Amino acid sequence: MTSELEQLVRSTVKNRCETQTLEVKAAAQDAPKVYDSLSSFSNQNEGGIIVFGIDEQAGFSICGVYDAQDLQKKIHRQCEGMTPQVRPVFDTATIDGKTVVAAYINGRPMSERPVYRTTRGIAEGTYTRIGDADVRMTATELYEIESFKEGRRDDTSTSPAADSNMLDDKKVAQFIINAAKERPLLSRRSDDEILSLTGAMQNNKPTLAGMMTLGDYPQRIYPNLCITAIAVNGTVLQPDDGGERFIDNKRYEGTIAEMLEGALGFVARNGKTRVVIRDGKRTDIPEYPETAVREIITNALMHRDYGPYCNGTPIRLVMFSDRLECWNPGGVYGGQSINDLGYANMPTRNPTLVSILEIEKTAENRHSGIPVIRDEARTHGVQQPEFIDQRGSFLVRFFNSSAETNASDHDATPGQDKNRPRPADVENTILAYCAEPRLAQEIANHVGRSLQYTRREYIRPMVEAGKLSLTLPDKPKSKYQRYRLTNAA
């Protein structure tokens, strides 16, 4: 029976590529330095595998290692040179008469990150994985890890320039009424106590959360905590034949509630409307359902990173001809998996801000936003939205009805041929490709779509239908899981 490691090696040789969770090294003469990969794999949820004995420079051919036992000892010493120390699991296999060695690296929880090379220190020795490359972690990414570990709350920070006179009296008065009504324990408190206990004020100064919800003009203190919105004529951001880049271009300022309403108006104004006649009555159906758009923008405003490395960066809203994109600084908080969005309770980056928005009735924190967005896409019969967490930022793509018919390439893997299979042919393409066991990432690369989209729209439904089977049925969520054609297909 073919071993799991042999399957991995042969698949890598055939596809000739590394991945988010796979690094190959020749190691034909000596043990290579792999500190960067040890760091990057440890600093991601999925972990990773380093395979020694494959020569990338020679076209991903199997070259074998110089000495399997000595190699493992030297790699183990490198692992001891990491903080915290890395504990790999080694495996060996003989393939075509040559020995290959694999080091399986587990991903560490956020509370144990960053994992870095001790002699180089955190700033210089911490890496993250981007595609098939180990990239030094930015100051923003390091700050996010430390903020989580220390329980730092940027939404309750105060600016030296902030003053209580910068709050809007009418907004404050209404907030106090709502707070006393919604939170009975606050009803016996004075106005100043309510503002302090809810986190809108701290030491007689408005907090960031207070300014962003009750301020008369928050941007006097935080000029770039705003939304920039543009509408583009096409599926990519580039000048048209007349040299114009945008159909519409707006900047929305004010409190979170004011920015939200402004951005909603922008989408409604620039979106198309379809007219449907039902029982003799005319019904206007917007290109993007308002409920979904509201949730997308609200989530960006609530859960964005308001820390010192990000509060100079606005939220970006872009309307393409086939989709709406909303980007905000700050990835999924606490190192949680993006696959858990909408399915599991997640830690909240800005609990004070969220609480104030709940009192204002601007938003809620019931973890229902993502399911609502997905349900709206399903109800409107459009492609399911994509949620992308990368390098300390978060992107939502919500598609319209033209997304599958346009030859757009927004969900293509970088470097993938734009003439990838059409949606109707993708399932058959996957079935043919999986005559041999394949990783989910390999399947996504083959059909030219993102991993998340391929899992959700094709792999999972095909497994449930019995068309694909698992090579590790007892470990359905294993990162080493492969999918293959079943006899029923």
C-alpha cells in the first residue's frame, strides 16, 4: 500500500509546485537551513510539511537525502533554535530507490505565537507563509499577536487631542436614554457614569469607541478612519478607453452609523436595478441585497483593526461590474480559522465599540452577520460570497448575477490561465483530475479557483454526494487529506 508520504512526494513531483503548507528541499549534500519555514508554518493554523529529498531547481525531481538520520538530528537542532521550540514529527520513505524525509510542523495557537529564530529576535526572525514563500512578518502582524496575548483594547484608547466637547450632545442624550432602557443596571446611574461604564469616556476623555459612535466629527482626531468607495466599469481596477479609472468616487466620514448609511447609499446609487412583474405588480430588485451589504459594511466597521499601525488606513469599498468588494485592515481576530466564520463563536477585537453599537441599535454581536450574507446570496441565486483573510487584512467579495457568465479572473489562482473550466464543467474536471488522490489546494489550482471557494462549492458537495472519497476518512479535517474518485462516480 502506498504510504501517505509517498503519495505526497509523487503528487509534488507531478505538479511541480510548493504550496501554503508544503516546502521542499534537496538536502542531497547536507541539511539546509529551514528556520524561516519552521517559523512560518508554526505561525499559521494549518502548520506545514517540509519534504527533504526533492530538488526544486532540477524540476522537482527526487534526489534523495544524503543521510536520513544525520539530517533529522540537524533539523532537530534548528528546531531547538526557535522560540518557542518547534517539535516536528519526522517520517521517511524510500521512493524509486531514494530516501526522502518529511518534517511535519504543527501550527501554534495565537497564545504561543510568534514562533521565531531565537538568535535573530522577534522583529527579524518571525515569518509568515504567503503562497509558497516565507515572508518576514510585518510590525502590524506582530502587534496584532501581542495585542491578543496581552488583552490590549485599542477601542478604549484615548487621543491626547480628544476632548469631551467633541461629542455630539444630541447623540449623547439619545445614547444615555437607550443605555438606561437596554441595560437596566445603568438606569440608576448618572449620565457621566453611563458614559464611563459603557466605555464611551475614560478619565474624562472620549475613547476611540466613543468618538466613532458619538462624536460630532470623529475625523478631526482620526482623519483616516473613514470609508473610501469607488465604482469601476469592469472587473478589474484600470483606466477605461477615456482614461477614467472610476465611474464614481466618494469618501464617507462621520460616526460609524453615518458612514454606514453613506456607503449603503453609494451601493444603491451605483448598482443596477432589475424590474420584475409579479401578479401585475412591479417589483424593483437591487443588484446587491441591502441586508447583505449592510452586514458586510457593518462588520468591516465593527471588527476592523483600530490599533496604531492601522488607524491611518480607511476601509475600502469597490464596486466592479460583477462583484462588490469590501476590504478592511485587521484579519480574523485571535488566530481563528476563516472556515469557522459564521459557524463558531469568535473572540471580538473591539468589544467596547460593539457594545456601544448594540445600544445604539446600529449593530448586534450575535455572530449572525456572516450567515446572513451567505443566506442573502443563496436567496438571490448568486455565487456564494468569498471571505479572504490575508496578512492582517480582511476582504469580502459579494457577487452579482453576472459573476459566473463574465470571463472575470478575480477568483483565479495567481498565474493560472484565465481560460479555466467554465462552472458547468468544473465538477467533471475535478472528477477526472481526482483519478489519483489530490490535496484540496491541488484541486483548486487545477480548476483555477480559490481554495475556500473550491472547498465550499465543489469538494464538500461532491464528497456528500459520494462522487469523491477521502483518503483519511477517520480524519476528515486533516491538512493531509486527499480526495479521489469513487467507484460511484
